[in-house]
Amino acid sequence: MFWTKMRKKIFVLAAAAFLAAGMENFEVVSLAAPAENGIGPGFDNMPAEASGETAETGGETSGEASAETTETAGDGAETPAETGEAAETSGETGAVDIAGLPEIGAVYGAYLYGSGWTANHEDNTWCQAGAGSYVTALRASLENQPENLSGTISYQVNLSGSGWLDWQENYGQAGSTDTAMPLEAVRFALTGQLAEYYDVYYSVYQNGAWTPLVTNGETAGAEAQGLRVDGIRLAVRKKGAGEPEEPAMPASAVDPAKPMIALTFDDGPSGATSRILDALEANGGRATFFMVGNRMRSYPSVINRMVALGCEPASHTWDHSYLTKLSEGQILSNLNQVDDTLESIAGVRTVVVRPPGGFINDASKAALAKRGTPAVLWSIDTLDWKTRNAQKTIDTVLSNVKDGDIILMHDLYETSADAAAVLIPELKNRGYQLVTVSELAGYRGGMQPGHTYSRFRP
Ligand code: ZN
């Protein structure tokens, strides 16, 4: 019971995050009662049935359709008027004219370990975790569903260590947002009358590649082979329309062969943070924000937008304490307070910490190791907090920047936001991909808990 409540709570918070970020409202009404959505006797058997039925239905439908076409042609239907009559006739006999049905689309999101729910993905788009992350839960629904057809999209996940979980629908959460265990495989199926006229196609990103598309209750992903789901692609098409086309790569995709750097902003959030997010959003870039925990409650919408844009919310301690002055117990409780607060605001916890002042010693490293946290320093110090001069900050970065740098700035000053507004498009022009610290690390050897990192050269 507690777990159910907890999951609902986290989900509602995540939904709130979407709202705050200006996303569409996903029928909050339907969220209140996910348990009533088709979890009943026999429901567990649905995938096998759905798969078999759909295959038969698919064959029958296409057989009938071509038979009708042949008959119509035999009747000498060569004019649009007569073709129209044929369609009407089929309507009178009670069948739904598939040609008259609208295109419908899937809407979906994934919970990515270490970064939270993705933004809402449109039908047939890549929904993929960054390096070092993976999918622990997903949710989906349909848009443009015709009112006269019953049914919905239903989905089930295989969570590592737990096996296949209950089927979900109506944007209910399948999987867990409170686990380090990845999904291993997924299944989607259409229910009701929708299943007679539409197919659902899906694929997962696993072991460095997208799996072949499967349909209607089949399993995508390998079970019990130690492989994790790192991304999901989902599409709905009318029967007979064939497989969906290959989607374009997302603008935010990272090319591991090209230069990349991590912009980092300390001591916020503040009123200046939004302007930095504006520049990142306009240029398809991301950054890591090492936030002071006790400031976060004043900027919940900024933090939710940060997460929605794919930026990395990270820890700079609760109160800007120097780790070297704290006991192990104090370090653990201080950093947990940051994460608990962040989770209550945006449904996510931090992966990396930046020690205030850059002060760290063996004792603080041991404390970080205990909680599984790496420490991140920097390779370019702009001294923006000291100069409060945007041009000096810009010059420092542009005259020193190299592939793999971690750049230190502070989103506490308008002059730093001024500098960011110039630097972000200019660094992009110079061919740098602006990624988060965790993404940069993921492409350059990764991070170990209790270790410190100041750059990730290729
Ligand atoms: Zn600081």
C-alpha cells in the first residue's frame, strides 16, 4: 500500500513537473485511478492472446480488404462515385471503414535513472537515455483516438530483478522511479476495437543498438541476459499501412566522435538561472547546475524546467558547507537533505556533487564513496564571481577551451548569465557539443564514487 501511494505521489509530482515546464496536461483526471484500468481476472494473460489475435486479425483484415478491392474492381468501379458507394455499403453492414479512421499517435515518456522523467515524446520518436543512464519506468497514452472505437494502449515492463510487472494504461507508470534496476524488455498492445484497426510498433535501445520493430504484445528486448533498456521508440499505425518510417535523430543527440564540453554553474538557483536555460534551450545545449540545497525551494519551476531540458541538477551541499569541515555523518545527512528536497520538487536525485570551494580530502572522499557519489571539480575557472565582468568571463573561456573541459561559472550573477548568453551559441559555432558532466563522463570513461574529476579529455 505504502509503495502504491509512494509511486502515485512521485508520479503526480512528475506530472506537476511537466505542467510547470509548460507541457500539456495529461488528463490528470485519469491519473487518480490507474488501478481500475483493466487490471482484473485474466488480464495477465493478455499479451499472448493479444499477440495471437492480432496476427490473425491482421491477416483477415488484409485478406478481406484485398478481396473487396478485387470484387469492386470486378464490378467495374472506375469512378470515384462508385467507389464512394462501395464504402457506404460497407458502413451499412456494420463494419468500420478503416480508410475513414484518423491517424492516431502514441505519446510516451521514460524514467531515466539519475535524471527523471523525459519530456513528453510524440509518436515515433527516439526516447533515449544519456550515457551512464537507462530506463527504469515508462508511461504511454494515445492522441487523436476516434470516439467511436473502444480500447486504449496498454503496456508492460520486465524490471530487472522483478520480472514482468502488471499491465498499465492511461499514462500510468510501468516500472519503478525508485530503483537502480533497469528495464530489460517491454511489451505494448492495443485493446478493444482499436486492436482491430491499428497496430502498435515498438523497439528498444539495448546493448548499443535499436532492436528490430515488433508489434502488438510481442516482446522487445532480451530478458534475463543482463541487458538493459536504454531507450524506447513507439508508434501506432493503421493496419495495412506498414511499418513506421525511421525517425530523424534528435537535435540533442551526442556524437561521441565530436568535441564536447560541460558548462557548470554553481551556487544557484537564482533569478539569473532562467536566462541561462533560455540560451541552452535556444541552442540545443545542456549544462550541469550545482545547486545549494537551501535555495531550491524558492525556484521550483526553474528546477523543473532545468530537468525537462535535459540539464543535470547536481549538488553543491545544502548550505555551501566545506566538506573538509564536516564529519562523515554530517556529509551524508547534508547531501541527503539536498536530494530529498530535489526529489520533492522534481522527482529526481543528484548523481554528482561539487565540493564548495573545491575543498576535498580523503575523509570526505570516503564519505562520498559510501553514498555512491563522485566529486566534480573543473578545468577552466572563469572567476566570474570575482570579476563580475561578462567580457572577461567570455574571453577566459574562449581563449582556453578544449575538448573535454569542465567550465566553472556561477548562476548567481546577471553578468554570468550575460556571458552564458554569448558563450553558449559561440561554443556551439566552434563545434562543441554542450553536454552535462554525467554525459561527458559517460562518453569518456565514466566516474567512480569517491573519486574527483576535473576534465574528461578524449
Ligand atoms: Zn560555490
